[in-house]
Amino acid sequence: GVVRNIADFGAFVDIGLKNDGLIHISQMSEKRISHPLEVLSVNQQLSAIRVVEVDVAKGKVGLSLREIII
């Protein structure tokens, strides 16, 4: 996926679906971070992301960078 936008609470990632997926700030690192820009940047390519939640009714996808095995 590609990081499209960063907000205080997380990052929106283009994963090839109609809507971007969200990586919540709590799912970006094993350690506590104060802002998503500590870990990610806009237009950054992510080679591995884990899908943690899919809400079909709302069209939302929750993503995580935690516990990624590459």
C-alpha cells in the first residue's frame, strides 16, 4: 500500500480498494508513539500491512503494522 494522508490519529493507506484503509496510531509500532509522522510519511510505500478489521457496511478497513513478519 501507499500512505496517502496522515492525521493525528493515524494514516490512510491506498490498498487498491474504493476507500483507503486506516492504520490507527496504536497499530503503527510496538512502542508508544506521539504522532504518526514518527513512523510514516506521505507517499511512503509499505511492502507489508496486516488487515485487522473489515467493516463491509461502513466500507472501512482497519490495518496494522504491528507483528508484521517479512
